[in-house]
Amino acid sequence: MSTATDATLRGEVQHLAEYAFHHHLISGYGDGEYSNEYQIVYQGKPRHLSLEQARSFLSDLIECA
């Protein structure tokens, strides 16, 4: 994945995570340990997901809320 594409995906995941956090769907979020990873705290447990998995997870969570 190119750096520009990675940055775009990271921005999308960040936006989704902020939305989910402010609507109390998740309790935390942020960059993961690795550059292609994102951390989401869901039901009290931190989950380390790839950017693609994080986007899918957050999109599904928001859609079902």
C-alpha cells in the first residue's frame, strides 16, 4: 500500500473511531504499535487491528448502532 493510500485509510479510520467514541460505541482508540495497525478499545478490551480491519469493524459497529 502506498504512503498516500495508507494516510487516507488512517484518516478514515480515525474519523470513524472518533464518531464511535463520541457515540459511546467504543471506549478508546489510537495508533497501534506498528504503522499499519490501529487500536480500538471495545467492551473494555484493546484490539489491535490492521487499518482495513479497523475500518470494517468500525463501519459495521456504527451501522448496527
